[in-house]
Amino acid sequence: MKFTSMKKKTITTGNIIIIIFINFIFLLPTSALAQKMTSPNYELIKPNLNFGGAYVSGSDKKLGFTGGQLGPGPYESSGFQLWAGFWYIKKIIPFTFTVSNNVIEFGSLTTNTPKIEKTTITVSTGSAGGYQVTAQENHSMMSYGSGAKIKDVTGDNNDISETTAGDWLLDTTDGLGYSLSGDDVPTPFPTRNPAVTPVLTKYKQFSDLSNLTKSPQVIMSSSSVGENRTLDVFYKINISAFQEAGRYQNVITYIATPTY
Amino acid sequence: MKKKTITTGNITIIIFIIFIFLLPTSALAQTTSLSLWPPLLEILIKPGKVVTQVYRLTNNSGDSVQIIPQIYPFIPLGDSGQIEIIYPKPESSTIEPIFFSIQGSDQLTDSMTLKPRETRELVLKIGVPRLSTEKDYYYTLLFSTSTKDETGSNRTSSISQIGSNIIITTSETGLLDISGKITQFFTPKIIDSFSPVNFLVKIQNSGINHFKPFGKIEVTGILNQKYGIPLFEQNILSNSVRQLTINSLYPKLSIGPFKSKLTVSLNQNGPSYSSEISFWMLPYKAGILIIVIVLIIIILKRILKRRTRGA
């Protein structure tokens, strides 16, 4: 009876731990064996390998030329060397930038009744390594007839600027601002999830280029290759009871640039 | 007779006028979509020389679009290869010393119209004055849509601009002033065996010319595991730091101590630098899970034992 009890105890503690440990060793990831050292869009290539497709000409000659290849002849005689595209990306796909609608109509505005409209931005880096999109306004919303303006929003807590996002939940807060939801957005804006309607609480001002101290603000950026990276820009506008009647307008400039 | 006139011709005109006013205003809102190649142009050129490069610009939308080319200098923004465009002050509209023009245009900023789905090849001519300072010049070529001044309701219009970067190095001899160093080579000291190894590499360019460092990270384990990660040859501009994009490493046998050595050459003829770090790969996440499972088993056994005794 005593012998049986001893044997049972040995199986249920030490042996179980040893068995689990041995199983665990065998479960170490074997799938890693299949991983390549290159990503789908990057591949390291020798510097002089042809992969491009642009045309190049010098002041005294015209040449068919492929990106990534060194320039024609010795530098001393030709006077230049030229590379087009990225050496480490072998695909020749253009950098593409799409803005879904270039006019946002707010219609008639009513005091303390905010309106929200949306523009969708899509970027495909193609052969570029990464990208960024910046936004800026020519000036705050202005009635060109009278010169009256709808100010850029400063937020419920008076903490919104072109560089700092803040809460805008109150219907009594007036001005123009934007919120973001999508890929590669700066904090604190939410990343795109097609299954979920974004909850927009944080807003920023568009950077006002009529003020020479302000610079365009990044609304989307990535250092990696990406296809169809999408961003929704939500414009929110509200007016106070003291807003002068008029038709208010401004122009937002979106600039998409690749990395270098 | 008079009644008949009202019910045919006039009614038609009235309906037509009403129809015109009811046309959807949202039709004004067009999608703009532009594609551009190449995204990057690098030139090493002697002062006094001129080169040209063809840019392919495509209007992907179903509407005609008016395009205005522009060129501005840029400086590096952050350490991920992003740029900050430097707009000229109102009093100076010059971007000297480099001269840019587009063949067939009187001025660089002459607008052009791209039809729907049209691809236009634009030849950019770049000239470097004979007496220009030998150094790097960084520019962005922007193609900008335009907006019409239209009367209407309260509205925000948008302009789209797509850019391509141009890196110009002027040199009489072709010999460059390359100077830099590794400022950061990092990976966590302990990495879970089921996770990839991600290295952080930052390189500083303290010279007056940009360079493309090349090299690799060699990783060796105590069980004679050997791996290599080649570096992508990314531009590091003058007086800037860049964090290199590096592929993740998935070791085959991811357990035990590892040593990793980063070797970087600033260019094909430039100086080489190296840096070493070590790390451990342990299955600590799974280990914690196993310990928790074992503890639960022991506790359950004790509870069952007590109940058995109690019964």
C-alpha cells in the first residue's frame, strides 16, 4: 500500500514537469525555417544591376538608361552620373496619391450645430521606400466679400493647435478643425479598422500658411513600402451666434512625398 | 391659342431651367489621383554641366486636371527618411544655385492639362552653374493640381501635390567628402524564442556629401547558428541621422545566447565601422505559461487530496 502511494506521487509532479518541458522544446517554432531574409517589397541587389526604366541624356549625348545603374563612361569625361529610383527596390511601380473629393460642401451652417464631412486619401508607395502626407490651409475659412473669418477651432479645453490634438465634443465649441482615422496616422488618432466606425473625439487645426511661422503638418507617414494606405480626414465646422453671415471658403493643400 | 403656347414651349423652358438649378452641386467634387515615376533622382555632376531626366506623370482620374510643376529645397525631417519642404520667403522666389526647367515650357511653373487616364513624359533639365559650391543640394519636384475660384456655399477645396525627391551632388573630381559613424546598434537583451529579432541601427552623416552605407549584421549563436542580414543601401543626407530599415531575423533554433556584429561601409571606397552587441533568446513567454499550468495542477491536486481526506 505504501509503495503504490509513492509511485503515484512521482508521476504526478516531477514527471509531468519533465514531459511538458520536453514537449515544449519540440514545439519551438519550426515555421521560422520558411522565413526569407527579404520582405515582399524589398530585395537587396548589387549596386550596378539594371532594374529601372528612365531615359537620361547629357549635354552632349542622349542615352537610354536604367535606374540603379551607374552613369555612362568615366565621370571625368561625361561630367555626371545619375541614378533614378531606389537601388534596393526592384519593382518599377509609380508613387500614387489619390484624394477622393476636392470640394467639401458644408452647406448652410447653423449656430451650435456642428457639421462633419469626409475626404479619403490613398497612397501607394510603389517603388518608393516610404512616404508622408502633409496638410496645410491657405488661411482660415474666410468670407471673401467681407473678410470675416471662421476661426480655427481651439477646442473644448482651449488646447487645440496645429501641432496638438484636443477634445472637441461640445456643440458650443466653434471653429474649423480636422480629425483622422486610417493607416499610418500620427497619435492620438485611431488606426483604421473597417469593421468599426471611428469615434472622433480628438481634433487639430489645419496649419495656417498665411501665418509665416507655421509649417505643414504630417497627417500620414511610414518608412515602409505600402500599397493602398488609406486615411479618412474628417472636417468639422461649427459657428457661434456672433458669426457674421457670408459664404466662407478656404483651400487645403495635401502634399504626398516619398522618402529619400 | 394663347393657352396652348403656355402648356408646351414655355413649360419645356421652365422645366429645363429648373433642371439646370437642380443639378447636383456635389458633382463639383472630383477625385484627383496622380502617379509619378521616378520617386527619387540622384545626380553626381560637375559644375557647369547639364543633365535631363524624364518623369512620367499619370492622371488616374476620369476628369481632366490642370497641373503646375514646382521645385522647392528640402531638409531631412526626423530620422526615417522623411522630408520637410522649405518654401521660399515672399521676398525671394529663388532656388539658386541649381537651374531647373521643363523642356517645352517657357517657365518651370507653366501649367499643363492632363486628360483623363493620360500619362505625360516630362523632361526635367537640371543645370549646375560653373562656380557653384561643391556640396549636396536637395530638392523636391512637386506636381500640383489647381483649384478654381468658384462662388458657392460654405466650402473647403483641396489641392493635391505629389512629389519626387532630387539629390544633387556637385563635384569637379567625383571624389566625395564622406564622414559618418554608427550612433546606435540595439536589440533587447532578452528576446522571446517565438518572436523575431529586430535590430535598430542609426547612422550619422557628418560630412558634406550624402552616402549609402552598405554592409550586414552577422548573428552567431552558441549552438553554431549563423545568420546574416544585409543592409538596404539607403541614403543618409549631409548632417543628418537615419534609422535604417532592416529586415527582421527569424533564427531556426531560437534559444540560447547570441552575438551580433554590425559592419558598415559608408560607400564603396569609404571607411568601414563595426559594432557588436549580444542578446539571449529564451522561451520566457511559454515558460511562464508552463509554470502557471504546473502550479494550477499542483494546487488542484492538493485540493483534491484534501477533499479525499475529508471524505
